[in-house]
Amino acid sequence: MGAPVLIPFMASVLSWLLRDVVVKFFVFVGVFSLVAVFAPRAVSYLGNFISPGVFTSAFASIDPGVWYVLRFFVWITVCR
């Protein structure tokens, strides 16, 4: 008596799993793999042109009032 109701339910659950969970898993694994492969290469290529001392001196020269506003906007972006 409960089997005719259970079969469409199980079919919809299986369809959801295949459509949403499995496909998204493979998409995210692909994107993560691309980032994991290409990010170190990009850093190594850019490291030849840009030295870390340039960024240190650039961020050190920012006024504390500007840092306050930047932190506020980062907080809004992260906590939303």
C-alpha cells in the first residue's frame, strides 16, 4: 500500500541527487583543480616582476582613516 507512494518519492530524491549534488560536486572539483594548478604558476610568474617590499611599503603608507573605511566595507561584504 505504501510502495506506490514511495517509488515516485525515491525517484525524485535520486533525480535531485544526480542533478544537484553530483553535478555540482564535479563542477567544484574541476574549478578547485584549475585554481590549485594555475594559482602557484601565476604567483611564480608574477613573483619575478613584483617584489614583496613594494606591497609592504604601499600598505604602510595608507592613512589609518582609510584603513577604517576599508575594514568597514570588508566587514559589510563578509557579514552580509
